[in-house]
Amino acid sequence: MAKNPYQKPDRFAQKAKEEGYAARSVYKLAEIDQRVRILKRGQRVVDLGCSPGSWSAYVLERGCKLVGVDLTETNLPGGTFLIRSVFDVTSDELRTALGGPADVVLSDMAPLTTGARDADHFAQIELATRAFDVACDLLAPGGAFICKVFEGPDAKAFELAVRKRFDGVRRVRPEAVRQNSREWFLVAEHFQ
Ligand SMILES: C[S@@+](CC[C@H](N)C(=O)[O-])C[C@H]1O[C@@H](n2cnc3c(N)ncnc32)[C@H](O)[C@@H]1O
């Protein structure tokens, strides 16, 4: 059987296991947060595509109030988790669950990939665009948005749309992103 490079354990997968995180992706958010210092105690944070829960665990450890949304269940004490598509959840229900406007909106959402590069890219950009719409509805002025993006034909247009609403926007490709992956993260600060 052909080996799937995504299933090969690496030092981040090993570290996640040792440190009790549900996924190696926690080290992507941790690196972004160490570089940009986004998450602070007491903030209201929405985590879109939160399952299995490593980003949410990291956010909760920082003393933030968390609401997560995913198609599948997230088993983690401390946050509020909605089992729902991001296309079905409303900003009002997220605001109510958070107890006010959000300080940070995170999206690590990805579709089930097919291997067809452009099709996967377009499906992922659709999720990223929905995350951006939710962020624009929910964020308090000055808030931040961190969003996974699969590189492809529509990535630049997506980045430009985000740049219009935030004062500081950068692309970050954390070390934990696998070498053969086309993903990177848009880190947008100072929502206008
Ligand atoms: C890479 S995983 C997220 C990993 C998570 N950040 C963590 O650290 O545990 C991507 C997630 O996006 C979710 N997702 C995909 N489409 C979605 C949708 N329409 N609504 C909500 N979540 C979705 C998937 O179910 C999957 O759990």
C-alpha cells in the first residue's frame, strides 16, 4: 500500500502526544501566537473548525473564553462547542454563546481533500471566506483574525479582501506545516 505522508509521525506529532494535545496542529497556532502575541487572558475567542480540539485547548490554557464550531464533536472541558457547519451557525448565536463581541476569530477549517489541487483550494477558500464573514460580523474593533489558507488561484483575492478590513495583515507559514503542504495562515490584526 502506498504510504500517506500525512500519516507519517513526525516530531510535532510525537510532541503533541507527549503533551496531551489532540493534534499536532497546536504547534502552528502556538508559533503564530509566540510571534504575534494575539491571545490574552480574558479574551473572547471563536475557533471555527475546532475538532479534534488542539487549538481550543491552547486557547483555553491562555485563560480565554472559547466557543468552538465544527461538523464533528470536540471533547474538551471548559469551552462551549457547537456541532454545526460554519455555514449554518449564525453570528447572533455565536455572540450570545460568547457573551459579547469576539476579540479573536480563528479558522483552521479545511475540507476533506481529494488530491485535486484546484478543487481542494476552491473548497478551502469557500470555508476561509465564510470564516472572514463571521469575523467581520463578530469582532470588536481592534480584534484579530487568524485563518488557514490553501494556496491557489483565489488566495491573493482573499488576502486583499481581508487587508481592506484589518490594519495589519501578514502571511505566516509555521514550522509545523508539513513541507509538502500548500497551506499558510493569514494573521490579521486591528480590525477596523
Ligand atoms: C485541520 S482540522 C482542525 C484542527 C483543529 N484546529 C485542532 O487543532 O484540533 C479542520 C477541521 O475543519 C472542519 N470543517 C470542515 N468543514 C467545516 C464546516 N463546513 N463547518 C465547520 N467545520 C468544518 C473539519 O471537520 C475539521 O475538524
